[in-house]
Amino acid sequence: MAATRTDAPTRREQILKEAARLFAERGFHGVGVDEIGAAVGISGPGLYRHFPGKDAMLAELLVGISGQLLTGAKRRLAEADGDGPAAVLDSLIEGHIDFALDDRPLITLHDRELDRLRDSDRKLVRQLQRQYVELWVEVVRKAYPALTEPTARSAVHSVFGLLNSTPHLGRPGSLPGRGATSQLLHRMAKGAFAAAQE
């Protein structure tokens, strides 16, 4: 079991969390540096000690989450060494559900603002995402050997679409509870993979 981080978030992490929330709520251009600073209790100009500007925050958020998803999936694969393919897939699904429920603003941000990244950052995001997809495809094909590679890849993308729908499920307080929502998403993801082989 991986160690759980219990220390307080750094100022940089606080800034990124609030930037993600504000960008998701009002759009990248609808948020000023002063507002991000106010959300974390520092002056707008004070943010420049941590980031050169909003573009750098956006890049770190979107590149960062793509990297975290890939790293987390690789860790789950390593921890599942010896488990059967169904258990490994369950672990991957759980990890993505945690992201989808805990980082909903980043999903919105990715959908709306990816094109605002510099070409090099956008290419890095796409590269990390491709590696993440291919890792899933390999696991799905072991769990469902009848699936061809193209079908498995399409199913993985479809399941990501399903899991990443969380920003559209209503406000966090309107969901049936984190545990119940997580279980529902897990059942739906497994059902989608099972349906892909029919």
C-alpha cells in the first residue's frame, strides 16, 4: 500500500488548487492573478514568486495531472504484481475514479483550456495521455482476451468519458455520497468493458 500524504499542502499546491477551481468556474481569461492571490491569502504580485504567470499555472495543472494519472497507474500495476487481470483492472478503475471525484475542476479545465497551452506543453500532455491509455489497453485485453486491440482502445476511451463525466453530475453536495458514487461509476465502467466483448 502506498504511503498517504498527510502533511499540509505547500503554498504552491494551494495556488494551483485555487487556480484550477477558478479557471474551471469562470474560464482562464475570466480570472485575474489578483483573484487567485486573494483566494490563497497573498497579493497578486506575490504569486509571481511561485509562478511566472497564469500560463505557467495552467501548464503545470494540465501536464501535472496527466503525469500523476500515469504514475499512479504504473504504481497500481506494480502493487498488483501477482493479482489476476480483473483485480488489476479494478485497481486502475478505482484510481481513475478517485481522480474523477477529487479533481473535478481539472477535468473541466482540460476540456476547455487544453488548446491554450504552448505547443510543447500540449504535446507533453498528449504523450502522457497516450501512455496512460496504452497501459489501460494492455490490462483490459488481459481481463477480456476476446477484445481486439482497436476495440479495447475504443472501450478505454469510452470508459474515460464515462468516468470523466463527474463535473456534469451536479454540485458535489447533490451527489449520493462519495462512496455510493464511486461504486456506481465502478459498476458502470466494468459493465462497459463487459459489453464491449459482446
